[in-house]
Amino acid sequence: MIDKILIANRGEIAVRIIRACREMGIGTVAVYSEADKDALHTQLADEAVCIGPAPSKDSYLNMESIISATIVTGAKAIHPGFGFLSENYKFAKLCEECNIIFIGPPSEVIRSMGNKTEARNTMINAGVQVIPGYNSPITGVEEAYEIADTLGYPVIVKAALGGGGKGMRTAYSKDELENAFNTAKKEAKAAFGDDTVYMEHFFEHPRHVEFQILADSFGNVVHLGERDCSIQRNHQKFIEEAPCIHIDEALREKMGREAVKACRAAGYTNAGTIEFLLEDGKFYFMEMNTRIQVEHPVTEWITGIDLIKEQINIASGKPLGVKQEEISINGHAIECRINAENPSKNFAPCPGKITDMYLPGGMGVRIDTAIYSGYEVPPYYDSMLAKLIVYANDRSEALKKMRSALGEVIIEGIDTNVDYLYDIVSDMISGS
């Protein structure tokens, strides 16, 4: 069993992992940038090591510093959380070369699933239905015109190594395609250091449905049902729920089988997510996320399974603690991401000092956060402050619980999107 884990992350996910380790009797090492010296995760961990200046490239993306901190503290494993180095196959490979357990899939799986065109081809070869598209990188705009004519407009140009909504542009006609193609390539180069793009048919009214999977090193693979992540802004999720009300038990079983098939085709181990687009009862593989997801708490609510603990157990060489027939979905869970941003100013980030705060509680209410009164929100990182998650017997009750909980949130000193979330949940209630 792993006896000490270094958490190569910050914020609420670092706190979440530390708490799971505490319950398992595992020692923890936090790493932090100079801007995060007073962050909550550094105070909760058994040890804390500064790994560099505030900018991510000098700290949380500094592979050598993180590996050095792991070796110096005697940690046997690294949990990367999400974001930062969590889907960086070079980092996972470096861990493997240094005999450090990477709590996630093998580096080669991260590499192959991180390349969207290679992932598509893997799924096609396994018989998994993918979004209609072109399975090779597109070399120029003339080739893009030919492919778009074959696929039919609208089309979406995507970065081959992309994620998080970056390097994606939609074209509804040939007149729009050149600009979409060039812009996507430019964004891909800036965000991922590679301007390779590919193209898919663009579904105008799909639902974004993802299946949580767990796989151990003994060949056991299970799915834990689905999450509906369709409420997004600029391809960024901010409200997620489970289960998806647009899926019945028969479709859930069918999609779950495909998710397990996709996982096996990838040679996957640990926790991951198979993302589908669902429209008019038909579903298509979109991509695989080779890490724990921001929205994992909604799955934990409806299944009763602690995904972080399962990740650690799998990485420790243990078989899965649950079989597919033992997994049941009960009730309904919703998550809202509370961000330090101003919706009235084009969602501009709002770092600064939190002068006072109050967060809700009660039956079926969970808060995952690393903020506290007096905490200085740094300007260098993602703007997410907290995740508010609620659980109830059904969706209607869960929505009302979420609206009530959002109405209690007080975060003073900085702008947040709490009122914006409150209005959206209110609209969901009136439309449900």
C-alpha cells in the first residue's frame, strides 16, 4: 500500500485528495507556488514544499521541481488531480522512469487518448461509434473545403491535442470555414504548442453526456453511470448533474457498455471519463479524459463510491472494490462551479482578498473548496473558488435544494458568479 502521496495540484482538488488520504491513513505532501504559501492545501497536508514562483510554468507545471519534491520527501506516488500536469504524458512517463507511482493511467495511454485523431481511430477500430468526421490531420484550407463538403455543414474545426474548449471553431458555410480553420490553428498553437487540427460534423443541439469509468490492472472495468454536462459557456462546463434525465435505463445500459468497450480499447487503468454527444437518441464518442473530473462529486453522490480512494487503491495494485452488478444509481445530484469572475463584465476574472464569507450546509449539501475568510485569491490560476454540490431524491428536489443553497452563499471582497448561477437554476426549476 502507498504510504505517502505528493499532490501535484492546488485549490479544492488538492484539499479533496488530502482528505481522502487522511481517511486512508496515508501521509500527504503538498506543493505550492510562492503565491500559494498561505493556501489551505499547504496547511492541511502533513508536509509542504515550495516548488517555484507564482506563474504556473515555474511551479505547478515544473516537472523537475515536482519530481525533486517527491524524492526529497520520500513520497511513493503522485496524484496529479485535474488540470496542470494531469494529462501530460511526458510527466507520467517521467514518473515511471523515476519509479514513482503516477495515480492515473500509463503514460502511453495518456499520449494516445490525448491525440484526438488517434483516439478517434482507436475507437473506430474497436467498433465504437464516433462523431462523423475526418480521421487525419488537415493540412490546409483547400483540403478543409473538400472535407466539409463531404461531412456537410455545419462543421467544427478542433485542435488535435486540444481540451477545455480551446482551439475549436465552428463554420456554418464555406464562407466561414477559412477563418474558422486559421483561427483554430492559431489557438491550438498558442494553447498546446501544436497547430494540428481535424474536423467533425457539428451537432447543433446535442447533450454532452459523459460516463465515469474505473479500471484496474486485473482487467476489471466498470462504469458508474453518466453525468449531463450540457450547460456550458464557451465550451466550459459550469453546471453538471447526474443522472441525465434524457437517458432511460435501456439507453444507459447501452452507452455504459460502449464506455467500457472504449476503455478496454484504450488499454486504460484507473479513473477516467468517456465523453459522448447525444442527439435524438443516438450517441457518438467524442473524447476520453484520462484523469479525475472536476464534476466527479455528482457521481460519488448517486453511487456512494469514493472515486479518489478508488484511484489510490487501483494505483496501489488492488483490484476494483466493486463489480458492475453491485453499482446502482440512486437519487439526483447537481454541481455548480463558483468562480471569481464578474458576469456583467464578460466574466472577467476577479482576484483579490475575501473579506468575509459564509457557505451553506445541511442534509444533502456538499462544498468542495480551499477558500476561507481573509484568503487572497491569486491572479495566476483558474478562477474556480468552490464547487457546490447537492443531492436529493429526484431532480426537482435537487434543483430546489441547489437554489436554496446558492441563496445562502456569501463571498465578500471579490466578484463571483453566484447570482448568475442562482438565476440559471431558477430557470431550470421553472422549465423542469
